[in-house]
Amino acid sequence: MRGLLYFLLFLLVVFGILYALTGWSYSDGERAGTVSKFSRRGFIFKTYEGVLNVGGFSGETGSLTPQYFDFSVKDEAVAGQITQAVKTGQRVTLHYEEKILKLPWNGDTKYYITSVEIVGPATPYGVNPNYPGGQQQGYPQQQQPQPQTQSQPPVQQQPAPVDSTL
């Protein structure tokens, strides 16, 4: 009888420690950037995993160096918001909690996203004309030929000057 009581006490302590390590938040914070990859994966336990491109500047080399933040998502509603942000190319702020210990059914990382905040307007990839390689939205409009009279010389269109931001 005494051995069973010690065994149950031991199990209670082990489960209490496991709960504290996986349920208690070691740290929390926010990261902002563009989600570059988001998927649902896993062999047995399917979890949402993603990568946030935070961007960054390297002080050592003086150049832009991408920095990536790997994260996991447990909540279906949050996963839906992130999926929508990936489709529209919007910048997001991810609110996360870091756990001390990760278990396989909770995700691949120790960083769990608790909420999402959309930062900017929707800008699909390759559409912004302000960046190199960007294109105008919509199709170019065709000009209708206008009848010319003999008294007016044809009007030559001159290209508009382009300002360089580089």
C-alpha cells in the first residue's frame, strides 16, 4: 500500500513538472515581417508550421541580410488569418509565446503564435510598380485612333520623365 502511494505521488510530481515545462510561457513578444512559408505538416501529429521573413541589416557587412523566424500555430482561427496574409502578401505582426519544452503533438518549434495583426494593405507579389520588376495593375488601355484633319499636324507623344529613387 505504501509503495502504491509513493508511485502515485511520483507520477503526480512528474506530470506537474511536465505541465509546467510545456504549459508555462518562458517568454512572449512580437515579430513583424512577411510570412514566406506556411504549411500544415507532420507524420502522425499534423501541426501548422511557418517561417516569417523579418528582414534585417547586418552591421558587420553593411548589407541587407534576411533573418527568418520559425514558428508553430495551434489555433485554427490564427492559422486561417496567417494563410490569408500569405495569399495577399501582407506584412503581419505575430504575437508569440516561447515554451521551455516542446512536445511532438504541439509543433516543431518552441514559438507558438497566439494572435496575428495585419500591418499594411494587401499588395500581391509582383504588382507594385515602385520596385524593380513591379508591374502596373490591370491591362494597358488601347488608344482609339482619332481622325486627322489636313490642317492639323499629327501630335507626337513624348515619354514622361522617370524619377529614379536609387
